[in-house]
Amino acid sequence: SVLTDSRGPAIPAAMWGIFFEDINFAADGGLYAELVKNRSFEFAKPMMAWKEITKDGGAGSTLIINRGETNANNPRFARVSVKKDKGSYGLANEGFRGMGVFKDKQYNFSILARQLSGNVKIHIEAVGANNEKLGETDLQGFKSDWGKYTASFTCKATDAKAHLNVYFENPGTVDIDMVSLFPQDTYKGRANGLRADLAEKLAALKPGFIRFPGGCIVEGRDLANRYQWKKTVGDIADRELIINRWNTEFANRSAPDYFQSYGLGFFEYFQLADDIGAEPLPILNCGMACQYNTAEVAPVDQTDTYIQDALDLVEFANGDVNTKWGGLRAAMGHPKPFNLKMMGVGNEQWDAQYVERYKLFAKVLKAKYPNIKLVTSSGPSPDGDKFDYLHAELTKEKADFLDEHYYQAPEWFLKNAQRYDNYDRSGPKIFAGEYAAHIKDTKNNDAEYKNTWISALAEAAFMTGLERNADVVQMASYAPLLAHVDAWQWRPDLIWFDNLRSVGTPNYYVQQIFSANKGTNVVPVKMDGAVVAGKDSIYSSASMDAATHQLIIKVVNTSSVAQSVQIDLQGKGKPQKVYSQITLSSTDKFAYNTLANPLKVSPQQGGGGIQAGKINTSLQPMSVNVYKVN
Ligand code: AHR
């Protein structure tokens, strides 16, 4: 029965959000639409992703020059000399596991260049996997001072594995840097923008918040390689590249070419949040590197820089345009504040070292910005000693949010559907900041975790418990978000993509169903007088939407057989005579969506009649159902 008259806790507008981390080529090579890899020659090996090429008997040479003394952020550039007046010499860029280009779409090339001698001309070509020329354009007339030069071309065919040839012709020498190729149609048409299909998939989740930039990359392998937001804003040519925490040479996850260009930096994250209607939730380093790596920490009496970064970030996001950081935001194109309301202090950090540093952050931040909510770290597991210790300490500190992470087997999610039913209501609110059900694809003898239907179903069952306890659990996000099929380090992930296409997993559709059908207040659902959390393999939560006067009932059937249920709408309100229904189901617990078959497990619409205030329905085997009644 659903007690329709009883309006329970408010469901925060930011309840269901997204966790963004540059893992699995999520930023460079993914959401960030730049197609040229190592555009500024700053990777550990400066010519990584580049190779020398010649055409028609041409000849030349490339020298990488390091001007670190005068330009610490962008030390390297390439000096290209053309040696012959016939043919051409050039540099080819492989892209991020190739470059994806589309037929009839425009691509914008840009380069920083200066002419040292001669009258060098640049010929640019996009070339397909079969060596067919797909588009081309020319640039010339370079001056002796550095300048930015641009040219565009349209591709005549679609290719997922194209590459870029940059040919130099006529004897002479040019210096080049920031060699770039972007599609014209980035998300919302922004310069230095985002890949439209991926950003649209994020927007379609209707996320209440976006957490960025991670994850472990916030911490870095060591403090020198931690994420520092100030290095990610301003002119992209001045953003200092670092090695990605997920740069690895491990077996099939090998990504020795994984660096962070910071082309997608804090300004772009805030802008994305704005564009998709999500609250920004930046997470900052708290003076501790990744505790799985070096576990390096800054001495407690030297955390001022870290705390100052946090204070300055509030000014960057919310400050007046006449302030230093607010002024930079305005100069970057967003004079209006981003309306930052919360911020995370550290990621997956634990022990007394964390608590000491959190206290320092909280003291200064709360004094200056009492309205900014602080999200604290929970350590790696919700069930270990570390978690209990942090929970006790951060409760004493009256922390606003405790960020719990759970990467567990589906059974854990089912068992924990009641995890928050008896939780301490007076302690910190919970941010379920990273979770995913992990199960190996044994059906296909695959040793890897996959985004199978059974994992998504278990998450849905668990999420009914989060929704029921929305007074405690105020934000939740699946993790990780994005993964390139040819360059991943971690799975499962919510959205998979190649250089042209992307696919929402069954887990994606679960997130979308919960987020798009959230409601504004919890409404009690009972079965035999108790919350519905596993009896007869059924899990349920309900809400009402004050604006639309809709009752929204979610029912998850985790059993492999269909079940008949009667939903009894109790209360004074008179429901309309019909309900609409969304169902996500599969009888194959190992089913998953692929780029070739993206909708194998995807929501189906339906509905039916309501008789005497009752919905008589048959729950499909292994299904997630949403019933909506006006
Ligand atoms: O989501 C992948 C990783 O899992 C995150 O970077 C980290 O916070 C967690 O350990």
C-alpha cells in the first residue's frame, strides 16, 4: 500500500547526480572534443602520438625546444625545418586511439606558429584508416612573432580511426605549438568545447549535481601530480599538463599515453554544470596524495596553500567580477557567478591525518563562507574500521556531508537496501559519491566486470533505499561515468564510447529512471506493514511531486519470475483512472548494451487502468518499474 496522504521527507533537487573523473579517457580523448593528442609536445616523451612523414621526395627535421626557464607552464614547442623545395615534410598525429570524424561535418584546425626563415606553408589533411584523404586545407603567411592561425575543412566520409597529417612545404623554419583540431559542432557550439553526443547523454540523466574532477586524480600519485584547479583555468596554452593518475602500462588497460591537458578545466566543468542544470560539486586536494599510491602528505603546518586554493575557488565561482578570481571567470566568458554551494575536501582519505587536515579546512572555510557545504572523505569502504573511525570523528566535527563509496557485489546492494532506514538522523548527511555493483561476466567466461543487467537491477533495488531515506542520503552518483572502449582502466562504467558513438548501459537507464522521476517528497510504501526491501524479492519506494501532483511509485522485482502485485493507493486524494508505466527489464541477467546494440536493455513505456484506487499489475521477471498516477 502507498500512503498517498502522507508527505514524507523532501527529496533534494540535487539527489541524483553524476561523478566525473578523467579515467578511461573520459576527458582527454572523450568528453573534451580535442582530436589531437599531445598537441603541445608536453607528454613525458615529447613526440608521443606524433610521427614524421614525407611526401613526394620532401625532407625536413623536427627539434623539440624546451623554454622552461621562461615558460614553465608550456615549456615545449616544435621547431620544424623544411629542407627541400620539392615535396613536403610533416608530422602526423594519431589522435586518441584514432580520430573520429563524420561525413559532411566541419573541423576547425588551429596552431600557434612563428616563422623563423623562408616562407613555409602548412597543408593539413584528415586521412582515413584506409589512407583516403577525407578533408584538407592550407595555412600560410606566418609572422616572426607567435600568433594563432586557423583553418577549417569538411570531411567527405565518416571514419572512427582517422589521423591528421600536418605537412610543411617550401624551404625554411617555423616554430609550432598547440596544434589542435576540433569538430565545429561541440556541445552548445562552444569553442574549446565538449563532444556533443557525450554531453547530451549527461544532460539526459537530468543530473542534480556534477562532481568533478574525480576521484583519485584529485589526490594524484604524489602531491606534485595532484589536481590543482588554478593550473586548469585561463588560456589553454598556459595550462600546465601533468601525468594522469590512471596512466598505466598494465596488461590490456595499458595507457602510457594518458596525460591531463587540462583543456577541460575548472571553468569548463562549471560551464558544463550550468549547461546541464546541475549543481557544481568540485572536490579539492586536502594536502594528501592518493593513499593507495605514495600516501604522501603535506605537513599540517604547511596546508595553507591548499586551503587558499579552496578559498580562491569560491571567489572564482561566485566572486564579483572586480575580484582577482571572479575577474578571471568573467574574462573567460562567464561574468555571472556559477553559484557554487558545496565543495569536497579530499577524496578517499582516512585516518587521523585526514581528520586533522579537514578541521583546518573547515575552520577557515566556514568562517569565510558559512553557506558553503563541505563534503568530507569516507575512506575506501563503507564497512571497515576506517569508515567507522571517520564517521565518528566527522560526526563530532559536525561535518555537512560524509562521502561513502561502495564498489561491491550485487548481493551487497540487495542486503543494504535498508542500510539507511535506522541511520543516525543527527549526524552528517550522506553523499553516496561512488557506487557500482561489480559482477564478472561469467556467462561469457569474461574475467572482467561488465555492465550487466543484474548489476543494474541490484543498484535499482538499493536506490529505492536511498530514495526512502532522502532525509539522510541527500546526493548519490554512480561511478565511474565514462569509458573509451579502446582505452579503459576500470570497469564497469556508466557510459561507453568509441571515437564516433556512445552507449548508455543498463545502469545508465536505472540512473536516468530514478533521476527523471524523482518527485519532491517521499511517500511511504508498505508491504505487510513493513518497508518494501527484499521480501518476496521486491523493493519499492514512492514519492509525490508537489508541482505536478503526481504520485511516482518505483517497484523492483529481482526474482527471475513474474510476480502479480496489487498497489493499493490509500488516502483521500482521488487518483485519475489511468497510470503510466516505465519498465526496464531483461530475462538475461548477463545482458548488456553495446555500441552495435545500444538499446538491448532500455526503458519501455506502458500503462493501464486504476480500479477502486488499485493498480493490479504483473511485474516482469528481473524488472525495474515506475508507475505514475496523477
Ligand atoms: O571511480 C574510480 C575510483 O574509485 C576513484 O577514482 C576513486 O575515488 C575510487 O577508488
